[in-house]
Amino acid sequence: MRIGISCYPTHGGSGVVATELGLRLAERGHSVAFVSYSAPLRLNELPPRVCFHEVAIEEYPLLKQFPYTLALASKLAEVARSHRLRVLHVHYAIPFAAAAILARQIAPDLDLKVVTTLHGTDITLVGSNDSFRPVTAFCIERSDAVTAVSYALRAETDRVFGTTRPIEVIPNFVDPAHYRDARPAVWPAGGRPDATAGKRLPVIVHISNYRPVKRVTDVVRVFARVAAELPARLVLVGDGPDLSQAIDLARELGVLDRVRLIGVVDDVAPYLRGADLLLLPSRNESFGLVALEALAAGIPVIASRVGGLPEVVQHGVSGYLFPPGDVEGMARQAAAVLRDRPLAGRLGRAGAERVARRFPPERIIPRFEELYRRVLGLPAGAEPEVDDGDAHAESFDHERRARA
């Protein structure tokens, strides 16, 4: 099959999953065209059957803001025509589904099918805003198929929009081997010299885009309580608008010397493998991809009992879940896990086993393939329609080589 994928190219979970999906589809014989305003973060190279098309963003004096949705729709139609795409799979209802539906109308002769995957904030924050609610509802109803990354997100979508069409739950996925085999990041001994000189400190890691929904100041408050009981280090991976607040609070609470800032990275696996615990006290998580990545790396997760997180983290089995804002409860449990290495080991093994059983690519990718077949009217369970020898598949490789 020839599939177009459009997503946010930044380090959020939706872009990561969309990119990994496209790369896995290409490995299985499909041709995949990524379309966005910049190359997705994890699309470092263009392997065979994968190409990337950039949406040009320009400035016009009469436009207060550049109409990206319209430019994206034009580019999607152009790429669909040049590569004879069959399916446009978009990740986020706003603006990608709206652009894809418009592209389908621009190129009616192609009979394009639009598959929309809802990831969370396109429903809970952006899409439910009064300014976008009618457009989001329209995109859900007019897509040829809609998926959600968790049952919690599907229920929230139905509640907010009163949708009448079926929404299929297809969860996110990770490659267990990648996280199991990653070389752990090495942290130099540090912290308070009188207590930790020459010793490896237990490491708590937090990874996010540091928006208000992540409650990153709670991360610091939890860590400060843990640090008062035992030597530990907090590693903050990523960047975003609330990172400065976390730093200021760490300074105020006297633990800044135990905090290490990493910034945005392409691959979080080494940082998870080098940690002892992931802390995720979010106000909401429609799935919680980083929690899944942590479990795959074999480290326990302490997180909020919200959204799709209970579908990922089993309380008392692979981690612990608390109400949002329960800093005391999270800190108490984090300290207990860091003190009890056999407990941490049991939690880590249970999490890794669950990921390998429930969330590997080979379990999830075929579900998307079957969905594509269904919207295209192909027989259920049919062999994948690959592009071996197809001239358009060759054009994907030509563009890949041209960009190399």
C-alpha cells in the first residue's frame, strides 16, 4: 500500500509513534510519504520506501498568521497525486485531519481514504476548545476511520463530542529490544559531597515537553521529599515552557545540585536504562508513551491515575498510580522503591514482560494494516498490498537518494 503520514514533527508522543509506525510499515513492504513542516524528530535517515515532503511556511503582509492547514492540504494533495497514495493517515484531528479531508476533496479522482488517530490533547485541550469543537467533530465524523490510543481517550471523545461513528482503540507501541538493549547513560557520582562522594546515586527520571498538564513542579516536590530521606539524583529530559519553573523550585527547595538537565534528545532509551524510576505526575495522559518506554526499559513507574495510564501501568505490579497532586503518596512510594532493590527488580521485570506481550510492533502494526485494508475495501486478512517492482515505489527511493 502507498500511505501518507502527517504529524507534528516535534518530540511529543504522537510524532514519535507516527514516525515509528511509518518506518515499520516501510519495513513490511509499504511505501510511506511523511508530510509536515519539518522532518519528524526520529526520521534521521530515509530508508527504502520512505520519503519526506516539507510544507513551506512563508510570510505574507496581509496574513496575521500563516494558514498552515491550507498549505498542508495543498501539499497532501500534491504528494498524493505524485505518489498515487491510497491512504492519508493523520495523527491529531487538528489541523491534520482537517487538511487531509480537504486534500481528499482537492483530488477526488484519487479516492483517498483518511484515517485519523486521536492522541489526546487534540481532544482534551485543543479540540474541545470552543473555537475548534465544531471542526474537530466534523473531522471525526468525516474521516473514513478513526482510532484512539486508549479506551479512556475513546470514552472522553464520545463524551465531549457525542460522536456517532465507531472509534477503534489501537494502542501505542514500542520495540522492547531497543529499550532492553540500549546502553545505559552513565551518571557521574555527585550530589552532596559528604554523603555521596564516589557512589552511584539512585536516579529518578522525568521526560516530557514541560507543559502545564505535566505538573513538572510536582516532579520537583516529590523529588525534594525523596532527597530528604536518601541520596538520589533527578534527571530532567526534554524541554518546554514550564522547565524554568521546575528549576526555580528546585533552587528554592535546596535540591538544584542534585538535578541534571538533559534537554531534548532523539532517543530516550539510554536515559531510561540509566535510571531507577520514572516519575510522571501529570494532570492527564491519554496514553503515556514515556511510561510504556520506561516499562520496556525495565524500570518502575510512579504516575497519576488518570486517562490511559492505568491501561499501561498496572498498579502494584509494574508501578504505582496516585491521584494527581498526591505529592506525599508519590514521594513515599518512590523512596520505598529506591530503598528496596528486590521490589524494584520485580516491578521492572513485570513491566518489561507486559510490554513484550501486549505492546510490541508485531502485535500493533498488523492492526493498522488491517484497518487500511478495510477502508480500501480489500478482503480482511488479505496479504499486504506491497509495491515490489512498482514505478511509484521506485520514485520513493529516488527521492530518498536525492535527499541523502
